[in-house]
Amino acid sequence: MSDTRTVDGGIPATLIPGDGIGPELAESVVEVLDALGAPFRWDRQLAGMAAVADCGDPLPLPTLDSIRRTGLALKGPLTTPVGGGFKSINVTLRQEFELFANLRPARTLIPGGRFENIDIVLVRENLEGFYAAMEHYMPIGHDPKAIAMSTGFNTRAECRRIVEYAFDYAVRNNRRRVTVVHKANILKALTGLFLEEGRKVAKEYEGRVEMNDRIVDACAMQLVLDPWQYDVIVTTNLFGDILSDLIAGLVGGLGMAPGANIGTEAAIFEAVHGSAPDIAGKGIANPLAMLLSTGLMLRHVGRVDLAERLTAGIDATLAAGVRTRDLGGTAGTRELTDALLHHLR
Ligand code: NAI
Ligand code: MG
């Protein structure tokens, strides 16, 4: 996918600063990208609570139109009301633009942590599974919510597409193995179908990429005991959500975990973390997860050179001992950004 839709030497891209710590992070990211000479021409748009405050709609039409036009977006986190209120805008965007693959690479950037040399890429199915969230309550007597029901679904076509994406990614990036993670012993239909397609696709890649499979709970334990056995993991939506936070924990936490939502017509880049309301507005959020997400975005548009300069700058900044609080340091968003600007070559 290198349809970069270049116009006037720049690549139009939608920028959604988002909620909570989003705007602080977006400011840092835009500064760093400008210093790098990144080719993006930003079209700033609102979504989430910021959009509700502005026009009463968490996903305004101009935002959707912008992404439809650019096919490329960098998105800050969006706050989702828990247990009621509007449907997650993140999920809506993934469905609207059919962003079927959620790519979440995790690599140790700071030596001396609990785990060294982690390098795991999680590929999460992004449209189906229990995230379909077809839910309802059933009343018994006077209790209108006596029973809660949720239906998940996986289609054979989507299972196949996501597993193929993972194997293809493995080939393109010189990865040796893909692990298919499921719960086919209990959810025999829902995740059995995923495993079935996984095995079929693996046959087509025989000799190029190895395949094995793990049941999700055992995988969670092994990720803590021996994470180095994993290379590329491909899994269903909800398991991918949970395991990607676990894997982020192996490399220093959510402040270090980037992500990409990839479709055939559009791609939206975002950190794994949320809007962190507990630290919003304090100037202490770690911008690295969102910066690393822009690294994925630069690769996506074919600017591997700029992505590598960004990574080198981040490595140099961390090597100089500059850390935000989530990494045990004292730097704020501003100090870390300044240090990175200083270390960019
Ligand atoms: P969260 O990721 O916002 O925060 C979890 C913990 O990690 C908090 O203690 C927070 O301070 C810390 N943290 C997260 N990002 C950080 C950063 N960059 N630097 C330093 N510390 C960081 O998850 P939480 O609290 O469960 O969700 C808050 C809101 O974000 C909810 O409304 C949720 O729905 C939304 N959310 C949005 C996502 C998105 O837009 N893609 C993803 C995850 C959650
Ligand atoms: Mg999550």
C-alpha cells in the first residue's frame, strides 16, 4: 500500500488530536515531524469528547470526509463513556473505513528493565469477534437487566484476510514465525474457525514462515515467563486487545506502545494507550507511543528513511537518560520533546 496521494509535494493527512492527553501529545508529534521534514500536510479535525463539546457529535461528518479524502490519519486517544453513552468512536472508525488489521509492534527501547530484547509484533483482527458487541439484556421479574447477553461473530473471509496479513507481514519483515492465538477448546465455533483458517493459510507459507498455535490463557502466561519465544502473534479482536496491553507492559508500559489500523482504502495510526484522564493537562504524558505510531505512518507512506531517523533520535534520547515519569524518570512531555529535537539527525 504505497498510494501516498501526493499533492503539491505534500501528503495530505488527517490529524485528530483527541481527548485527555491527546492534544499535548499531538503538539509534540507535529513539532518533531516538522523538524524531521516529514511530508505530511495536516488537516486538523475533531472527534470524541472534543467534538461533542464543539458540535454535539462525537464523530462529525467533516472528520469522516477528511479521512475519506486523505486515506491517512494520525489520531490521538478518544475517551469512550463506560457502560452507556455513545458507541466507541475508535471502533466506529475501524468499521467505517474497514481497517481490518491492527498492527501493534513492541520492542525493548530501554535496556535494564524487567525484560530485555523483546521484539514481538501483535496483529489483531479489528472488525469482528466480541467487539461486534451485539448486546442486550433480558428481564426476569422486576429486574430489567437480569441477564446480559453478547453475541460475537467471526467470518471465514475476515479470519483468512487477517491471518494472510500476518503471514505477509512476516515475509516482508523477515520474521520467522507466526503464532495463531485462540480459545478453540471452549469457543469452538467463534475461534475454531479462526484457527482453521490459520492452519490453511500457514500451508501456503510453508518453508517461508513457521506457524504454531496457542490457547490464549496459556499464551498470556508464557508471554510473562518466556516472551522471547514469540515473534508475530495473530489473534481475534478481544484477545488482541488484552494481549497487546500485556505486551506493552513487557517493554515499559503503554507509553511505549504504538499501533496502526490498516485497511485497503485507509489507515489510521494511533498509540495503544487511551486518553489517560488521570494525567491529562499536567504536561507529564509520554509522547513516545504516539511518536512511534508516526514512525509506522512514515513507513506506510514509504519514508523508511525518516522513520529510521526518528527511531535513532528516540534511541539517543533514551540513551541520554531522558525519561518521562511512567518510565521512572522526571521529564515532562516538553522536556522529552526538546531532548528528542536535540538528538534528531
Ligand atoms: P489509558 O491508556 O488512558 O490509561 C491507563 C494508565 O496508563 C493510566 O494510569 C495512564 O495515566 C497511563 N498512561 C496511558 N498513556 C500514557 C502516556 N502516554 N504516558 C504516561 N502514562 C500513560 O486507559 P484507561 O484509563 O483505561 O482509559 C481512559 C480512556 O481512554 C477511556 O475513555 C477509554 O475508553 C479510552 N481509550 C481510548 C483508546 C483509543 O483512543 N485508542 C484506547 C484505550 C482507551
Ligand atoms: Mg485496548
